[in-house]
Amino acid sequence: MFRIDNKGQSSAEIILIVGGLLVIILFVASYITNITNTTQESFKTLITQERDFLINKI
């Protein structure tokens, strides 16, 4: 009687999977960026402290 067309369904599933992967990638990139910024600030503070220490020692 009725034939079901699955071509559109498979395309929609692929689009949902790709969209989900993009969301996961964006969350991971945000997390890595946050870690990088925190590390950069820590190194900046450490270098400033050591520079001031060496200048005061001289």
C-alpha cells in the first residue's frame, strides 16, 4: 500500500550527528581556551615576580 521513504530520514540523522559533534567540539575548544588563558596568566605573574626579584637583588 504505502511505501515509506527513508532517504530524508538518513539525511536528517546525519545532520543531527554532525551538529552534535560540532557542539561537542565547541565546548572542548572553549575549555582548552580557558585552560590556556589561565596558564598564560600564571606564567605572566611568575615572570613578573621573578623579574622584580632579580631587579631588587641587583
